[in-house]
Amino acid sequence: MNKSLAASVVPDTTPAQMPPVLRAVISASRSAIASAAMFSLFLNLLMLVPSIYMLQVYDRVLSTGSVPTLLMLTLITTFLFIVFGGLEWLRAQVMIVASMRFDGMLGPKVHDAIFARTVVSSGRRSSAQPLEDIDRVRQFVTGPGLFALLDAPWTPIYVGLMFVFHPWMGLAAVLSIILLAGLTLWTELATHQLLQEANRSSMAANQQTASHLRNAEVIAAMGMLPRLRERWLSERSTALDAQHRASARAGLIAAISKTYRLTSQSLILGLGAYLAIRREISPGMVIAGSILLGRALAPIDQLIGSWRTLTAARTAFRRLADLLREHPEADEVMALPQVAGAYQLEKVVITPSGARAPVIKELTLHLPAGTQLGVIGPSAAGKSTLLRALLGLNYPQSGTLTLDGAALSQYARVALGSAVGYLPQDVELLDGTIAENIARFGDVDADAVVKAARHAGVHEMILALPEGYETRLEGNFSLSAGQRQRVALARALYGDPAVVILDEPNSNLDEAGNAALQKALDALRELGSTVVIVTHRSGILEKVDAVLLLVDGKRVLHGSPTEVATALHQRNASSAATSPVSKAVA
């Protein structure tokens, strides 16, 4: 893509406003566009062959009756048409290669940006729509719409030749082009808003469906499907109505365009015949003029027919630009020493994406390497937000948060991830084998996988499965909630991480699972790993080094389990005795 092509796809986005990765993709595509434009030059020159052939047949062959001349003209014309077909194929191949390069360069960046957006929004914006947007742009690059844009600059040449034939024929061509251009503008004005509305409603309906599928069991169990279906149908109907109205308008304009094109080509024959009768042009120019007019109008007519594809590609390109601008590729950072696990928080304030007010407020906390910290507090106290901050998924708006003296943003994401184990509250295992899940889909180190499984107390359970560690997980349906949680715990423990973050790790565990979790914490203590655990189970909290009580995002108490429990009882013995927080540290 060059600047003019980018402007045609996204007219309100200048190269300077584009994210660097898009500028790099466009720069890499310039040679392909230049090659396609060169092919278009020769193709459009060859498109003059039918007109020249007709001129020679009518003005030379018919007047002389020379069969050898007719045969030679026909052979030359046939050869040139074969060359035309070869060049057309080559131009298509060039753009196919360019589209594949576009996908190869942009796909990984968009894939990572989707995950970055999902992480920042805590999963609220978990749509794969940008990957479909790449397909839309790629399909436009290899479709007739782009070739029409490349062929359109040659329209004035055809019109100029018609002026050479006769000024009236040239004027007729100019008027036809102006009218078709007006129809193109009418198509844009008549469908732009409707297509945007259809896209918004369609995306909203798809997001609703994705959300419903993630909660299918709850929806089915409580009979919510009919009401949710009505909501989906309402959103879907809005999209279909807008799409229908846009398609109806575009179809009407396309029909008018096609009718006028056919009419204009017939009228130009009539005009040519009139001029030939008056002997102002030759009979061959009558047919050649009709062919030239058809070729001059073809790119405009193709643009009208491809308008929906062009509009979809333009909208998709704009969404991709917005996504990559909001979530740019992380800069390479210098490798830091191996993580030890010492956290330091000073007056940290965190407002997660989408929140209107801070969730963590002026939090100060010192967590030496190897410390095991239990975090407790009522619902919406900010516990999960704190864990996300310790993982580098939420950055403070003010204050400082460091790991081994360095801000988390200074760590390469992959390097930090290999030093961290994380067990989220809502456990999800990925499609693949149990061994691959535990090994985090890297190279499977069998000894390390078994070691992590043993520490998580899940080794025997895995061996009892039909295929053991090679058992494939399909959408998590092959394991119970407790089993998934224990496999996810093994994944968190894989590789002896320096930091382990556990969010309600025993919410789905039975007595044996709780015992295995305690053994895992003992093993982490021997390794010297820093552990931060959110839980309300008193058995776990009794053995941690310190407990942090959060209330409304603020540090209320911090000390040993006994100190925190005593302080709670002293503050309000009657209410604390029956509160979940008090029970968790008693």
C-alpha cells in the first residue's frame, strides 16, 4: 500500500497518525503496489487492443476485402489477449503475496494487542473481531475493488482517445463519467451511516452471544435462555434492519448505475452512427468508441459494485489502527537479573480500566523476598486488583510499585512471566494436553511437569486418567472444577517460580485438595518463593507469615495472623466474631 491507497481505504487517517506497525506494513507493501500499478499500465494499454482491432477490421479489412490482413490482425489480437490474461494473473498473484505479507506482519501484532486489551479491561473486551478485520482488509486487497482503484487513473486516457475520434464523443464520455461518479458519491452518502449502525449492532449481538455461551450452564439452569434470546434478537434485528436498508439503497443505486452504463454504451453507438452518416468519423470509430466508453466506465462501475467491500475494509482498517494505537507493541527492554521476589509499594493508587474511582487507595506495603502473605477483606475490597498489580497487569496511577527495586514495566513480559506463577479465581485450562497446560505450552520438561504436579498434589489424579499426562483437554469438560483448579495450581508452580500469586486457590478444593495446597505452600517456602494468597480459609492463613486486611481499597491491618486476628477482635468483638474476615484469621 502507498499513501494514496491508504487514503482511499481510510481517508481520515494520515500516515503520521497511524501506529508504527501499520506504517511498517504499508511501507513493506509499496513495492507490491508499485508492481501492481505497473501491470495495470500494460493491462490498460492492452485494453486498447479490441478498439484498434475493430478500427482495422471496419476501416481496412472490410473496405479492401483482404482475408490475409484479417487473419494476421486476428492472430496478433489473440496473442495480445493471451499476454493480457497472463499479466492479469500475475497482477493478482502479486496482490495475493502482498496480502499474505500484510497478514503475516500484522497478525501477530493484532493478536497480542487483543490480549493486551483484554488484560487491561479485565476480560470485559474479549472479542476476536480484530482478527476478522485483518481478513476483511486482506480480502479487499485481493478483490476487484482494489484493481478498480488501480485502473481508475487510466479512465482519462480512454476519454482522451474519444476526444480524438470526435469532440462530441469525448463530451458524451465525460458526462457519463460525471454521472457515474455522482452515483458513487450517492452510494457513500446513502449507506455510510447505515453500515456503521449495522456493524455496531452486529458486533454487540456477537459479544452478547459470546457472553451467553460462557455462562451457558447458569442460563440453562435458571431458564434465562428465552429472555436472553429476545435481547439478542432485538440487537440482531437492529443490525439486520440497518443492513437491509443499506443493501436496498446500494442495490437501487447499483441497478441505476448498470442501467445507465448499458444505456450510455448504446447511445454512444447511436451518436457514432449519426457522426458516421455525416462522414465526420469512420465506421470503425463507432464500434471502437463504444468499446472505449465501456472501458472508461468499468472502474467506476466496479467501485460502485464493490462499495460494501471497500466500506467494510475501511472500517476494519480504522478499527485496527485504533486497537494498535491504544495497545502498541511493547518496547524491548534490557534483561534484568533473575527475579528474587521482593515487592515494595509506596502510596499506590490503582484505577482499573473502566472504573470511575480508584480501587486501591494509597496502599503502602513491604513484602521481602520469600514472604508468604495472606490477603483478606470483604467483597470489592480490591484484593484481585492488588494481585493484578503485583503481576504487572494493572499499573498504578500514582505511587510506586517495584519488584526487586525495578518497576514492573521495566521487565520483559515473557521474562517476568517465566518467573511468576499465577492461579486466578476463575480457572481456565487451554485446549491441549495436561502436560502442555502445566508446562505453559512451552517445551515440555517431563521432570519439571511431574515435579509441579506432585507439589500440587495432582500427580496421582493425572495418572488415573486414561492417557495420563497426554490426556487432551477439550474446553475443560473432561475435568471437574476441583481437578481443573489443581492442574492450574501445578501450572502456577511449574519451573519453581520466584513469585506465586494465588487468588482463592481452594475455592473448589475438597479436604484432600486443601491438604495438597498446604504441601505446595510448604514446598514454596523451602524454595524461597514469594507467595501472595487471597483466601478466606483459616487453615491456610494460619501458616502464612503475614496477613493484610483490605477494606475499600485501603490497608486497615497488616501483621502476623495472630496480630491481625487479635486487632480485629479488639476493634469490634461482637461483630468481628461473626464476620467472615474474623473467621478467616481466627
